Amino acid sequence: MHSLVKHSVPDTSIMARQCRRSNELSLLHILIIEDEPAIATNLYDFLEARGHSVDAAGDGITGLHLAVTQKFDGILLDLGLPGMDGITLCRKLRKEADIDTPVLMLTARDTLDDKLKGFDGGADDYLVKPFALKEVEARLVAMHKRHSGKVTSRALETGDLSFNPRTLSIQFAGASVKLPPKCIRLLAVMMGEPGRVFSRRELESEVWGDEQGTSDTLRSHMHELRRALSRAGGYDPIETVHGLGYRLISPARS
Ligand code: CA
């Protein structure tokens, strides 16, 4: 028996493409915490001119406040600051506020001891003054990429299904499922939002990107995925929503 879905599903493929594009350019929201006006202004002007959105604080207390109340992709943190030094700030950010925004520590003191203290406080990277502005940007982008990789490599779990992006292992109803890479990607996309209807175009764009698979490519991979899951778990957790696309139904674990 077919259940007709009456609500319309927005075509999010364009949005997904735009997201990917801005991600490729890596335009970030950056917080600068630096008390020397000349350095802060240089960093601010350079990063803003490169297209990033930038906020700045001239002391540790204001910096910490901004870092915990707003969402940033990266923080440039000076070591010696009025109000609260960079290491204390970083430690409070990590241990008390439980915020894992990447931190690039900036310091004038090139000693191993400071580096160790900075990393112990939870900084992700370190730059010694004077630095090239382009290098600051490159490090911020690299930190952000590592960080977003870390976020998306968390295990996904819904109903009887679990997927570990690190090991690429899939478990369905207690059985492990072996799948080719494109089928894994297809499943991972749908597991990101169980219950939501994904249009064919959206899935094609997510899995094949600019390779532009034909509708047969998606159909055959979807068939392979569903067959493998049915065989492993005894039922098919994917539903065809006629005229719209597919969705993952996630029955409660019994
Ligand atoms: Ca300073």
C-alpha cells in the first residue's frame, strides 16, 4: 500500500551546491583576540579583504565572552593579553565552556616552553610573531578543514543502523554489511537526516557531485544498497516516495 506524501519537498540540490562552493573557498567566521592595535588591525583588514567575516576583541575577558556566545570557525589568540592571558582563555574555552573551535595561538616568544603550554591549554596550532598574513590564513583554513573532518567522522546511528565513517563499517540489525564506496556514501547522506525525503537530484549531487551520474546510476546503486541491507537485516529500511525520491525509515530498536 502506498502512502502519498502531500507536502512538497524543496529542491535543495542548488543549496547543497552553493554550500559546497563556499566550503571550497573556505570563507570563515574568525575571531581575533589581540591587544596590539597595529597587529589586530592588520589581521582584521587582511582577513576581511580575503572575504572572511571577522570579529575582534582587544582583551581576554571580551574575547572569551565572544568565543562562548558566538559560533566561529577559528580563533586567532594572542598569548599575552590584558584581563586574561591566552593560555588561561584557551583552557577555560575547552574545559569550562566545552567549546572545540580551532585556536591558532599567536605569540612573540619563540620558546619551546610556551609552545608546550599553548598546546596543553588546548590550542590547535601556533605561530610566532612576526608572521606573514597569508600564512595565518592558510593555517586557519587548514585547522578548519581538519576540524570539520573531525566533526563529520563521528559515528552515525539511527534505529537498527550504524555507520562508522572512520572504519567505513556498517551494521544493520546486528549484522555487518559490505558495500561499495558510492553505496556507503548514499547511505551516509540519508543517515544524516533519517525520515527526510531526499530527491533523486539531491542524492545524485551529494554522491556523484559534478561527475553527474545518470538516473540509472542512482537507481542501480540504490537497488544494490537496499538489497544488501535487506539481506543483512531481514528488511529494507529505505522507502521509495513515488515521484519524490527516497527516505530512510528508522524503526525503533526492539
Ligand atoms: Ca599581546
